[in-house]
Amino acid sequence: MSAFGAVPSLLRLARAGFVMAREGALRLVDPIDLPPAARTLVGLGRLIERRSARDGAEGLARALQRLGPSYVKLGQFLATRPDVVGIQTARDLERLQDQVDPFPQELAEAAIAEALGAPLSSRFTHLGPPVAAASIAQVHRATVSDAFGERVVAVKVLRPGVTHRFGRDLQAFFRIARLIERFAPKTRRLKPVVVVETLARSVAIEMDLRLEAAALSEIAENTAADPGFRVPAVDWERTARGVLTMEWIDGVKLSDRAGLAAAGHDLPALGRHVMQTFLRHAMRDGFFHADMHPGNLFVDAAGGLVAVDFGITGRLGMKERRFLAEILHGFIVRDYRRIAEVHFEAGYVPPEQSVDEFARALRAIGEPIHSRTADQISMAKLLTLLFEVTELFQMQTRPELLMLQKTMVVVEGVARSLDPKLDMWATAAPVVREWLERNLGPIGIAENAVDELRQLARGIAAGPELLLRLERISVDLEEVVHGGLSYSEDSIQAIVGGVRRAAFWSNLALVVLALGVVVYLFR
């Protein structure tokens, strides 16, 4: 970016800095770690604080709200990173609301027609006014008529110009992150620039509604056999990058407790169902709805749970799922040594740390839990304390686990709002036990063995191609050497021979291993 082109970005940074200072967000900054120039700047900023400013975290939330949708999205994202902003600040940022005024109906209709590449009337018989609006998109109720008859659908459409606006603000975020890394060296371990890059990827995914449709489709496949849970069906014919059309959901929001009670739903049973559904998706499928607040959860007439708005999702690999299952089970049975071992086996804690000392730290977390009644135990708080302790043992930040922890906080809050006396451990135990038995029992061991054999077969099949590649490398190496490097002919032949011998012994080892497995299986 040229110096002239950077001027608008710098002006936006100046405005953001003024608003942050005015609202008291600079109270979060520790000037001791700053160079003199930056310390002076923070001191001057503190002079223009509002007299009513008392708390830096609240001030940051107010400032982000004032700065607009892009900054609200930044705040919501930082709420998932307590390792970066601190636990209390993350909690304050969780209260940020992404509710904005809807854009005009005529703009929505034009955007839908452009995204679908067809006149609106050819795709919808009616498009109603917006029923919900956020920083990236808004939702309309509409009707369609086709071979399946007439039906009601929900149409989600991106705000016009939102991609350009977020891209412009993200440039400012990157500049802020670089300044933080430059002037506050202690923050470099938190990788502020990487944090903004993650936010940029998240926003890019949210702004392609085809990806949200794909998430809906994947969740629908994963949960096809699950009783009492579903997601809206996607209308792919009326879905594009800027438009998502899906089944309209009629039901009672989980935020409407009075409505749920009036409809005759069993609130404690719903609380258990919400918690078990989330854990099942996270542990069994490794793919979960990461924005399960009450406004995104409905109960239909049949009493089933319906989840909507899959703009934010989380994914866990098998290692993370095993980690989650074993630490939850370990705390349930008070096996702190095993919990510590799981951390080391997963590579989350450096091997030079002490397993015994780590187990003792975990005991300090777990034992107070068992002295309380079941309804006083918070699984989400347990994970928060766990991440605090792991910092003492140099555990690397795991963004996927932080997303899991943040979602669990929300889900636990929803479940307890339906049943304040809910026993989280008794509720989670069947799901955790089912996963452990399925994946670490005989069936899981057999499936892992089959996967290993499949990978071995692929390795053997790739042997000839590997030899060809090594042959090409050796020829290229000879050409490079003959092209001017002063190596003797004997050196060249030694290098080529070494490469070929390595290829021969590698393939021989694969063949011997494969034969051994075959003999073992058919003896």
C-alpha cells in the first residue's frame, strides 16, 4: 500500500484510538511494558476519558459498539480468546450484541436477484420484510412455489458492500496488531497478527453463504439418526454466495421460557437434551454449532430441538476429541494422573515438564468441585481453570479448544436457564462413556487397525512413484553439479548411490512389514 493509500486507514485508526480512549478502554493497557513514546501516548489518551469510565473491559465493549459492525465482530471474536484479552475482558465482550438496523427492502431484493442471477419473481412468489438483521446479513420470510408445492422459507442475504467495508476495517486491524507486536514485545507470544488473520478467515467464511449451507448439510447428515434434533433443510436452487435459502422454522425460542412452559414442554428435560446434543456433536462428529445462544435454538411442535444460524462452527480432530473425553472422564472419576498424561500424550504440554507436578495442579482444580453439590459444578468453568493452570506449564494456545470452551459456556448457560439444578456431570457422563467405549474399546481398536493397514497399503502402492521421484531428483542433482558446482565425479556418484540405497531399503522395509501383517492376519 502506498503512503497516500494508507492515509484513510491511518485516519480510521486515529478515530478508533480516540473512541477507545474516550470510553476508558486504555485502562486495560499496562504502560510499564511500553516504550516511552507509547507510554506518553497512552497517558495523553487517559486524559480524555469520560468521567463515568470505571472499568477498562466495559469501556472496550462500549467503544467497539460505537465503532460499528466490523469492530463488534472483532469484539465477539476476541470473546473467544481469553488467552489474548484475559478472562474478565472476554466475559464483558460476550455481551456485545450484533443487532443493527436492517437495510431497505429494495436493496435486499436487488441483492438477491443479482446473487441468484435471475429476477426475484422467478424464484420467489413473495418476499416479506426483514425479520432479523446483523452486521453481515439479514433474514427475510418468503414463499416459493415449485414442483413440491408452496412453502415458506427463510432467506438470508448479505448486506450490500459488506465485503468491501470489512476488508477496509481488517486492514486497520492488521495495522493495530503490528503496532502492538512492535511496541509491546511481551504480547508477541500471543501472536496478535495471527489473531487478526484468524478473524479475517472467519469473516470470509461467514460472507460466503454457500459455506453456511454446506455446514447445515453436514450437520444434517451427521445427525440424521439422532432423535429430537434437526437443522433447517437447504434450498440449494435458491442459494448462492450472497444468498442462503432454507426451511422456515416455526417454533418457540429457548430464550422464551414462558412460551416453552405454556406449550407444555419439559424444561429440565430440554436442558439435558441441549447439553448432550452439543457434547455428542463435538465428540462424536467433531463438528459443532459454535454460536448456540438461546436465540439460535428453537423447540418445534413435536418437542424437537432445531438449531439455526451456522455462520460460526467449530471443528475438532480425533486427538482433540479424545483429549476432551478423557479429561472430562478423568475429572468425573478423579483420576488426575490420567488427565495429566493425556495432556502430555497429545503434545499440548512440553515433555520437559513434570507429569506429577501437573497432576498435582489438576488435583487443585478437581477436588474443590467434588466438595460441592452437582448443580454448583460448572464444566465450562472447569475448562477455564484448566487452561489457566496449563499456562503455568507452558501449554501452547489451542484455538479449537478455546472455541469449544467458549461454546460450552454458552450451552451450559442455556441448559441451566431451563433447569437451574441441572447436574452437568450426570448429564455428560453417558455421552462421554459412549464415546470412550466406542473409540477406545475393541471396536475402536479394530477400526484403527484397519486404518493403519489401509495407510500401509497406500504406502506400498506409492513405492514405484517414490522411486521415480528419487530417480528424477538424482538426475536433477547430476545436472546441477555438472552445471558449474565443483564436486568430483566420485562425490556425485556417492550422493546418487546414497539416494538409491535409501529408496531401496525404505521400500524393502514396507514390503517386509506388509508381509508380516498378512501372515499375522491369516495365521
